[in-house]
Amino acid sequence: MREMRDFVWSPTEKKVARAAFDAAFARECAAIRLEAEAMLKRSSDPAAVWRVHDYLSEKRREIDQKYDFRYSVLASVLGRLLVEGWVRNVEIAKLKPEKIEWIRRSASAWKQADASKRFEPQRRDAKTPRLKRYPSPVRSLRRPLPS
């Protein structure tokens, strides 16, 4: 089987892929907008504006990393979007079977990667208290004795 970067995209396939890609981007942006608006409506705290700002900044970074329309990585990107529910099977059905197979394989890999992330420890956020650090007993032995 060929490498993904070796695929040649026909003009028709480029249009199909672009339409699926753009539709996924529009759907995800609409979902982000709805969530930001809901965050503001749920809170009367003026600081909610900054929480929304942080949320939008994080989503912007995710979107910038995820949406890459280079043909050498497009099958992987569409696979990820398929797993996440932003692309529908119907939208990619007009691609050649070998590309659809690559997209499905990529989707399977993204699904496995997502499942393995669930078992990793979560990042510490600002609300999680830091663990209190106690001095190492070895370090305390290295201190010079008071004279």
C-alpha cells in the first residue's frame, strides 16, 4: 500500500475534500461559539469574560493545530475530524476507495490514541492545589553544621 504523502488528488477529490474540510471547520467553530455564549450566560461574574477568553484561546490553539489542508496530511486530518464527529461519511464518499481506506485507518488510529489519553494523568490546572514540597532528607544532611 502506498504512503499517504504519495497520493495524487484529482481536481474532483480536491473539491470534495475541501468541502468536507470547510464544513467540519464551520461546524466546530459554531460549536465553540455556542459554548462561549453559554459560558457568558451561565455566569454573572465579571471575571467570566476572562474564562471565556482563556477557553477561546485554548480552542484557537487546538483549531490551528488540527486544521491542516496540506494534501500530504489531509487523509489523517479528515480521519481525526471523522472520529471527532466534525466530518460525516457522506461528505467523503466521493473520494477514491484507497483514500477512504486511509481516512478510516487514520480515524481508527486517532480513536486508539484518544482512548489511551483517557488513562493518562490529567494536567494540573490553576484550581488544583500544588503539593507541598518538603525538604529532602539527603539535602538536609549536606548543610554545614552550625558552628
